[in-house]
Amino acid sequence: MKNSLHVISRITVAICAIALTSAYFTPLWQILMWAPQYPEGLEMKIWINNLTGNVKIISALNHYIGMHTIEVSMFPEFKYMIYCVGVLILIGLLAALINKRWALLAFVIVLCSAGLALLIDFYMWGYEYGHNLNPDAPIKVPGMTYQPPVIGTKQLLNFTAFSGPDVGGWIFIVVVLTSFGALVAEQFFMKRKTI
């Protein structure tokens, strides 16, 4: 049929959608910190609806420079993220079931939009968390802010902070790239190889 997906693309999209279920079982993002007094490093893992790792230690250290306590309750996103991922999975499976290029395009657009929205949301949280400081904090450095990096490494006083994808985040990135690759293949290489 015209504009139908090649069987390989269809299977690929279905596998990508199913792979997104990993978000329920693996951490999506990580923040790592090193300092002379913590040479082994401190870590915070961000899951779909939870925080794990050295959260209490990091939160206690941050308190001295006026940052808020890190708690699960400060992330309203945790209340609906499980449903958002479920919708992404459903859209991917529907794209494979509908078996049309426009459905694959829609899946890719939704994936990219979700990824961009999460990065913007994380940036905004980090900005608020690193700039809205308690004026009565024990340690005050005039003009200093402590916004963690969205991606990459940043020096924050004597700490080196790293932020980047964890297992679930890398799987999401692979799903986006693979789905986009399937779309490109459909557009340029599989136009006559439809089922």
C-alpha cells in the first residue's frame, strides 16, 4: 500500500516503543559530584518518579550555601511522568500498528518534543534551585550562583559537578535516533519496498 512502512521499519518502531518501558526500571538521569573531601564522589540518580543515591548528603551540603532541601515532593513532574512515558509507548505501538509513514513521523516528533521539554524543564528547575538562595545561609559568596549543568561538567566552588543521561536516558536517546533513522530510511531508501 502507498506510504505504508517497510516491515523492517515497522518492527523497529515496535521495538523502540517497547524499549521505552525501561524508563520504569532504570534511572533516567544522573548528577555526580567530586570534591577533595569526597574523592569517591557523590551521586544522585533521577528516576521516573524517585531520587536515589547520596541525596541526603548532597542536600545537607547544599544547605550551607543556601540551596533548598532536595526532596521528591519538589518535583511535581514525578506525579505524571509515568503516564507521559506510557503515552509515548502507546504512540509508538500505534505507529507500528497503523503502518503509515505519517504515524512514524508523528512518533518521532512526539519523542523529540518530549526530550526537549524534559531538558528545558530540568534547566528551569536547576536555575531556580541554583539562584533562589537563602540569604541567611552559613556560607555566602557574593555574586555566586549554583545552577547545576544540564549536560556536562561545571565547577561549583570546590565541587566538580557532572550531569548527564543514565541508563534509561541513554535508551531514550537510542530510541529517538533509531526512530529518526527509520523515518529517514523510509523517506529515501524504502519508497518502493512497502508491504
